[in-house]
Amino acid sequence: MIQALRITTRSSLRTLSPRSFPTSSLGCTRSHANIFFKDASATSTSGDSVVLPSRLPFGEGAPRYPHCLALPLVSRPLFPSLITTVTLTDEPTIVAIENLLQKNTHENPFISCFLRKKYPSGVADGGVLLHAPEVITSTDDLYHTGTFAQVQRLTRGIHMAGASGLKTTGSADTETDQEETSTGAAVLLLAHRRVDIKSIDNIGPPIDVTVSHWPRSEYYAGSPNSETIRALTNEILATIREVAQSNQLFRENLQFSPMRVDANDPFKLADFAASICASGTPEDLQAVLEEKDPERRLHLALVLLSREREVSRLQQEISQKVEEKMTEAQRKYFLNEQLKSIKKELGLEKDDKDALIEKYRAQLTAYPKDGIPDDIMEVIESEISKFSTLEKQSPEYQVTRTYLDWLCGVPWGVLTEENFDITKARQILDRDHYGLEDVKDTILQFIAVGKLHGSVQGKILCLAGPPGTGKTSIAKSIADGLGREFYRFSVGGLSDVSEIKGHRRTYIGAMPGKVIQCLKTVKTSNPVILIDEIDKLGSGFRGDPASALLEVLDPNQNSTFRDHFLDVPVDISKALFVCTANELERIPAPLLDRMEYIRMSGYDLPEKVAIAENYLVPKSLQKSGLMVEKDSISKDSDGAESPSASDESLTTPLEKLKHAPGIPETLKISTEAVHNLVRWYAREAGVRSLSKYIDKITSKLALQFVAEDEGAELNAKSKRKSGWEITEENLSDYVGKPIFTSDRLYQDDPLPSGIAMGLAYTSMGGSALYIETQSIKRSTDSEGNPNGGGSMKITGQLGDVMKESAQIAYTVSRARLHAIYPASKFFDQNDIHCHVPEGATPKDGPSAGVTMITSMLSLALDSPVRCDLAMTGEVSLTGKVLPVGGIKEKIMGARRAGITCVILPESNRRDFEEVADYLKEGLEVHYAENYDAVYKVAFQET
């Protein structure tokens, strides 16, 4: 037995340094080895050597105890002659080893170490670390071949984070942290020889086992397989050298390994080779530990080393690729910097900062001489001066550059040359839009005033009307007619003031508002700016955009508009602002007061038919590839080229297009089909739904043409059943069954008692609206008198204003009935239920007052109302008929419903006179100052 082992200080750096303790089975790290190394050094009495305990049996000199404690390991087994540190977390196991140390004061105790067979990596199912790897639940949890090792030292105070992590002592500052950590211990072990488990006497913890020790392993050079073993030995040594050259971590692990082996001993060489392999799996390392044959043990160790070599090669390749990329990038960077320096010295190129400043100067020079005000020029010069002193790495550099980009990008004093030719403007407006005479006249008035004044400015137009009536497209036509640039942005749902007035420059990613963005985009100070959906502005915690627009749309203020980002006054008064809205009532009053609004009524049936034939159908056929534009150059009979008709004479798409090559000339949509499409499918005020139906027809025609050209089969629904012309008879084959089956809800004349038709104005345009009234006979008491007083019930999703109108109508009806038939007790004996059909549609407004009175009197008198009669007007408690709005839209709604007689308030006579003659043609109109006039017309009394 070895009595003592003295190691010099120099040799200790190679054999017993902190790096001599490799990571072992239970998560030990090099910090634990530092503990033991420090303690061992402290026991030294001289600076030249470190003395370990004198009674230190080693290898085969260790005793062969049959009974001992067993310590389960994870990650890797313990090989003989290896010194390592193992971290313990199970308290009973720690106490048992402490007791062994206290009982054996003259000789360090011995234990046996076995790799866990169940969860050998220390990770349980689900990726959870084992809380106490020293604890087993079955005898099958351990491999039965392990190592007999001597306990050199046990140190408490290792704090474990969670289940099996490491945490330095004293890191738990709170009670919660202390509950989440558990104190462990680190034990220093010196392995001696292999042992096998004969039986597990106590499953523990701690585990008590009976073991059998392996005999001494000896190798003789003259054995039959000595040549093979020699070859394996040489290959292992060569592989170790190769891996050590390419892998620095492996080389350090080899250099500081405590094992010193004889290359002539294959058993120890195999153990050494396996112990220094970091990429070996627990199962592969255990196979080396269990192998008794020297040749097979060397072979298993060589496999582990070969795997380590491949890992090292892969690591070296990855490192080389990364280094090559870094080297190439650095090389390009240095070459580019050198090239810039050379060009700068030769005067061929300036650096980025100088180039930017030169670009800003060039932009400013391109503007008119008096275009940039002096105060703004001072700001620009100040910013350029500051920019020239900033370094590219400075945070202020990018902020100043962005500010100068926008400040110099504003078209100071740049104006587009305007067109004041009224004839050309009229042609452009007629080319793009049918009808809308009021809108066109207003625009021509702007142009005429601009021609006399020299510029069209100081006006803000607001186009209000139902969806699909051409509000957005007419704004583009205005820009074309004036020869100005066009810019559109929508404010529907906008709730951030910064979208209008920009962000402060202190914010990251700050930028100007939409108005300044518009000027920079169009590169002129007098564009036509369309602000779409202005009646749908939102409001939130980021401010009120409607209030921010007050400055933009005020001709007296927008000459000095100040954006938050630019923070200098910008003149936007030369821009023509056009706003669109569906309902003027939703626009805030201060904002509406700054606009000149034009109501765009919906289209009636003849207008829709004309729009479809001249605009929608040709455009849809062109979009489907069935029609193409006519050639601008045509050849005469002599073969010479001659100009065709000018674009100005081709005022509609229909005149500019022709059938595509191969398309039958009979392919078209007849006027009768368009008429039916408008009447029975698309009754809305605009033409958007009509356009969708026409697109559906042309798409199906394109499919039929291509399928027949290719000989492809179509299903019965898509196959062409007649000629190429879409007529009234085959229209349903392309767009399905009609949405509407009649012009009115009630077709018979006269109407049932209690029914009257009113006229309503909504965001979708004018429409006819029925009012239905029904009576419910009230119960009587024993004497035959009705119980309680008369009451009225109102349904149809009506707003508060319309409910009040119904209450007023009920009162006026009772008063009027009493004046006609004083003896009538209809309203006393019956409860009234008033309903407005289409209950899913919200309704509100006061204009149904006269209609409700007429409906109630019709029920009370049991006298029907003319079926072709519609009326509108608000009524007071005294029966006076008050004026209402939307007369033009209501007249159009009446014509769509086939009404021939209407009753209007006397105060709306002038509104009706302004309606186009074609809308008034064939229409019988009556005016009423009080309800008596309505009563005479409705019930045909003279």
C-alpha cells in the first residue's frame, strides 16, 4: 500500500490543480474542485509542496471490502485511477458519508460508485432534472458494474438551485429564495478498481450493497492478439494527438488529467482514453467500464475517440467558416474605406456627409428665388451647419439628417402651371362622369374665378352623398381639369392627431403629417388634396383629428400651417382641398363651417342605365379582356397612315374601345338587360353594386369564350345557353334570380286601411318608406265600458326623434278625428300599434310625421290611401307642416318606387323647383302648409 504521496508545487499544476477535477457524475463543476484545492493547499507547511494524507492506498493496494455504501452517478461512470468531485443532494446520503469519515479517522473510508441505468443523463421524463440522483426506487435502476473509490474529503455548503443546479453560498436573500434552494455537499473521490454488485442489501437512501472486486488486470506482450492490441494502442495514441492538436479544450483536459498511464498497459490506456472523451454517451462509457477483454476495451475506447475527432473536425469547420466570413467582411470594409480615402484625396468623391450637404444645397438652389421665406432659410442653414459638425455614430446625426430631408424636400414656392380652359375642363368632366351637373357647374365656376384671379385657392370643397355616386373619382377629374397634381388620403377611423400634424422630433421614428407628406410626394405647392371619409373621423386619447383639421381647412390660417415635425410655417393655402362624406350631420359644426359643401344625390334609373352603357360596361369588358382600345393611328385607303379622332372627341370609354381580336361582334349587354339589372338587382343610390353585377357578367362571358376556344367542358350553370348577347331573358343565367320582385311592398290600389307611404333620406340616398298601423280592440268591464285609456305601441327600430314624431302624430290624429267625427270613440276603444317595416334597419328623423297621421286616420276612418301617393313633412301639435331636407333624393326615391303623386311641405317648394326637369316629368306634386291639405289629397276629398 502506498503510505504517502508527495507532489511538488510545479507538478501539482499538472496533476492536482483546480482543472484536474473534470465535470463528473452529479453536476460537479470546476468551482467545487477549487474548494478542495484551496483546502489542500492550506494544509501545506511550506511553499514547495502539498502533502496529501499519508495513508493513501491506491489501485490494487486498496482493501477489498465486501460490504459498502453505493453512490449512484449520472452523466458518466467513474474510471479507476481517476480523481473527481461528485455533488450530492440527498441529505441521508450526505449524513451517511459524514458518519463514515468520523468513524475512520486513521483511514479514509471507501464506497462504491455505479452509473444510473434509469435516467443515466440525470434528466427524467418531460425534460425535468432529477431532484436527488442518489435515490433509486428499484434494484434495476443501477448498472451492476461500477468502481470502488475512496472518500478523500466531504464539504457542505454547496447551494443547489432547483433540483440539481448549482448556486453559490449566500445568494438567497429572501425567504422565498431560501425555500427554492437546497444545501448540498461535494465529495472528492479517488477511484481504485472495478466492482460488481452481488446484491443490494438496502435500497436506501443510503444504498447498502454487497460487491465483488475484479482481479488485477494484467497483460502479457506475448499473448496471441498482441499485434492487434499494439495496433489499437498506436491508433488510440495517434487519435489522441490528432484531437489534441485541433481541439484546445480537449488538449487542456488531457494536459491537466490526473491519470498517468503506461502505453504498454492496454487496460489503463483504454480507461484513460474513455475518461478524457467529452462527447461519449453514458451507455458507451459504461460499456468500456464493463468490458474485460483488452482488445474489445481498446476498440470501444477507439470508437469514442473517433467520435471526439469528428466532433472536433466539425467544430473546426464551423469556426473556419465563421472566421472566413468575418475576414471577408473586414477585408471589404478596409478596402472600401481605403478606396474612399483615395478618392477623397484625389477629389473624385466626397464622404457621405459632404455629399448629403451638397444634395441639400442643390435642392434649395432648384427652388424659385423667393420661394423659401427668410426665417425658414435661417432654420435650414442652422441645421446644415449643425449637421456638418456631427459624427455618423452620433444619435443626433440621423435625427438631423431626417429633418433636413423633409425640410429640403418641401417644394418651397414650386407651383404647377394651371389650366383655365373651361371647354377642356368640361370635356374632362364629361369624359369621366355622367350627369352631376351641379357639381360640374361649381367646378367650372372655380376655374372661371381662377382664370380672372390668376389662381384657384382659398376654397375647401366637400362632396356629400351616398356611396358609389362618384365623389372620389370626381376629385381626380377636378385635378385633371385644372392640370394639377392629385393626392388622396383617407381619414376614416383616424384617431391620432399626429397623422394630420406630424410627430414631435423627440420621438423615435417621428415623421411629418399627411399634408407635408403630400407636398413632398407631388413636388408642388398647389396640388388637389382629397381628404376622404371626413365624416368618419375618430377620436381617442391621442387627440381629436377633427380639431387638428380646423387649421388645415381654414383659408385664413393654412397659409402659416405649422407641422409638429417641421416646426416651421408652411403655406398650404394654394392647395385645393376636396373632402368627401356620406352624411354632413356627422361632421363637427366648426369644421363644416369652413367648407363649401355640394350634395351629390343618387342616380335614378335612366341615369344608371346611361352610366352603365357608356362607362361601366365598356370598362368591365376591357378589364375582362373582351375589348381593347382603338388604335391611335389608322391607315387610309391608300395605305398611308393618318391620325384618328382625337382623344378629346372620344368623351366616353364606349367610344374609345372595340372588341378584342377573335371576340364576336355580337357580344354585348343589351339596354333592356341593363334596365332590368338596375330595376331588379341594384336599387341603391350609387352604381357600385351595379358595377359588381356587370363585372360578374363579363367574367362569365370571358370564361365561356375561353372554354369554347379551348374546347373545355363547363358545368351546366356556367355553359352558354344562347347567343353572345346578354338580354332580358338570359340575364338570370349570369347574375342569378332578381333581388327585388316588385317596385313596392303593396301593389294593389287602393292600399289597405292603416297603410301610408312616406319618403325618407338616408346615407344610401332617398327611398320610399311604408308606415303600418293596426288597432287592437280593448277589453270591457261588466257594464260594457272599455278598460283604461287608449295607448300606442311603436316598433321598427326607430330613433328618439322618430318616436317623438309618432307621439305627436298620435295626438294630432285623435284631434283630427274628433274634428271630423266628434262621436267617434275609435282611439278610446282600441290600442294602436304603429310599425315601420324593415325592422333591422335603424330609422330616425322628423319627416315621417304627416305619413304617420295619415296612416292612423286611414285606420280610424277605415278609408284607404292612394297606392301611388307618397308624402314627407314634419308636423307640429297644431297640425302645421314643417319643411324637411333631402327633397331631391326623396323625389328620386319616389320615382324608383313608381310613385306618381307626392305631397311636400309648402316651404320646400323652392327645393323642388331646383330639381332637374326630367325628375319632375310626369309627377303630380301637392304642397301643404297644414295637415288639412294633406288630408284632402290623401283621402281624395274636395
